[in-house]
Amino acid sequence: MISFVHLLFLTCFCVVSPMLTTKVRFFHQQPNIPRLTFIGTLPTVRELTLAYWVKFYQIEGYSNNVFSYARSDDDNEIVTWMRSEKGIVHIMLRVHTGSGNEAVVTCPGIVPDLWQHITWTWSANSGAVSFYLNGKRCSNTTTLVSKNKEVRPGGMVVLGADQDSVGGGFKVTETLQGELADLHLWDEVLDEDQISILPSSSCTRQSDLESHGNLIDWSSSAFRAFDGVSFHPTTLCLRRTHKCHSDACKY
């Protein structure tokens, strides 16, 4: 098990266990596709909340896939990415392959080279999907995706790259160009009050269980790191102020 306290640069794979004061940098050098693979899988779930800090190096020309969950019978069981059109950024979420399973929400506040906090939620009961930037909802429009469907167990979670097959099928244009920190996944939909405080509380109080995912917890979940992922100490969690609720953080 490798500690994140010191800088690591990984060209093969190692088992790593994150710390709250660590950021992950995805450095691309052909033909490598840097990525983290979650050790474990997801259970059957009907609700999800995913939250993380991210700094995009480049938005144009890359889909900046942060989270991919693939099964042998569906490589898009869950996938979230970005799309930029004429300078306007859209956040995308797909739950299952097929018509009616993809949400697209405009979020013009997303910009490169600044730390920003992103959260999305999904509920199978209603199909409702919501996206939040720095604790505030990106759009008042409700998008419906995969109503009455379940996310099924037994797949693989990859951070930083889109899987076109389980653990593979990667393309450079479908990778994260940037840095990632403090990622958490829950098997429930957090309410807007809970989401609004995540940018200021999610990695400042390790004892605050409400702010730590019960499916994936950045402070305790283990990952395998591949092909040029590097780990760096960050003061993102230590220098957080209330201003981060509405503005991008520069740490």
C-alpha cells in the first residue's frame, strides 16, 4: 500500500489508498492512458450522488471523463463527461446505453485552470438528474434519465477515462485532462442543503460521515493507478473558505 503523502509518478500499476490532502494529476503521454481503477465494484443501486473537486487543463477537444462504470453487457452503465460547444460547457450523464438514458445540462460556469466542485444526483424512482457547480444547481430544468432502472452490480469503476469495454477500450479524447480530488459516491440522493455545504465541508472533517461517500470514499477507498497518474499534496481542503461556495478555488 502506497502513501499519498509524497509525490508518486506511476507508469505501471500500483495499489493506492487516497488521503484527503491529496490530488491526482492525469498526465497524458502517448500511448498511455492514465487512470485510477476502483478496487471493488458497486452494488445494485437505485439512487446515486457523485461529488468531486476537479481542475480541467483543457476543455475544448476533450470529453474530460471523470467517472466510468462498465459491465460486460453495458460499457455505459454509468458515465459522466463534458462537452463544449461554441464555448458553452455541458455536463453529460448516461445511465445505461440506449435512447432516453442520457442527460445534458448546460453549466457555463465551468472554466479551465481553476478548482471547481461538481456534484450530480440521479434517482431511478423519478429518473430525475440534477447537476451542481460549487454547491449551486447548474439549471432549474429537470432532466429525466433511466426511470425505473437499476444500476447493476459486478462492473468496474474507472476514474479519468471512459471504458468502451470493461477495463479497456480507452481513447485519448475521452480522458480527463486535469486534476481530481476528494471524490465521493453515495447510494442515495443528497438534498440541496447537504450538497450546498459539500464544497466547504467534504474534506475538512473526516469524522463528518455525511460528507463522505458510503460507496466510494476518497479518504479510505483503494484504487489501482495506471500509466502516468501522479499524486501530489494539496492545500485545497485546508484553505477552503465560504467563498468557494460560489467561486472557483485557486489552490
